[in-house]
Amino acid sequence: MNYPGDQDNHPGSPQLSEPLHPAGSATTASSAATAATLDDRYGRTPDRRRRGRLFGVLAAIAVVLVFVAWVVWAGLDQTSHGLDNTEVGYTVVSDHRTVVHSQVSVDPGTEAKCAVQVLDKSYSIVGWKVVTLPESDQRTRTISTDVNTTTRGVTGLIHDCWVP
């Protein structure tokens, strides 16, 4: 009776006890040649590795330069002129008019502009006005801005102030 494994049905195949690759220098040289051929085929060459490293270094330098330029532009290059604003309140005069009361602080002798907005109950902008504050000897000034609206406003505030 023949059991599987007792005899080999494939002539010329190695027995289970035989090593697949006999030890020796021919096998090592053959595998090195095969690896070199595969590296060449798929572009894994020393030149390509150097180019990859160079590209990585250049990309890192570019990211650092962009970050430094942004820091200079956003922080160091711009001055705030001590500009600050505070909403004091608002008065809804009618369905189409709201008065916004606020305080604006800016360095004396500096002109400023502020964008005043009025919002409705769904927080949509229903009125907008840009106000120019002329140069003054006072640092803090109280302003009241009359804003025309498309529908009834429920709040008024300064959206932003800047030095032109």
C-alpha cells in the first residue's frame, strides 16, 4: 500500500530532507547577481537613493523658508499701532436702521478704519459700514455708527479695525 509521502510523484523534485539551495559560493554570487538585476530593473540604484535624499533635504529647506517668511510677514513686519476695539452696545432704531456704540483705542496721531456690522436673528449680516476715524490726540474714542439694514437687526458690533 502506498501512502502519500512514501514516494515522490514528481521526478527530479528534491526530497524533503535535501536543502533547496546547496551551500556554496555559486549560490551567494547568483543571489547577489539576481538582487543587482532586480535593483536595476526597479530603479533601486545608489544614484537614485542619493537623489531621493537630496530631494528630501531640499523639500525640508523649502518648508523652513516658507515658515520663516510667514513669521516675518505675519508677526514681525506688521505693527498693530495699539489698535483695540470694544463693543459698548447697540440701539435698534427701526427695521432698517441700527446704531452701534463702541470704543476704539489706537495710538495718538494714527488714523484707523473700522468695519461695523449688524446681524439679524439667524446671524446673517443685514448691514455693513466702514467708518474712518481721523487722527486724534486721544488714545481711546467712543463712536456711534448709524448703519442702514435690509431687515431688522438684533445685534451690532465691530467686525474688524485696521490702520490704512
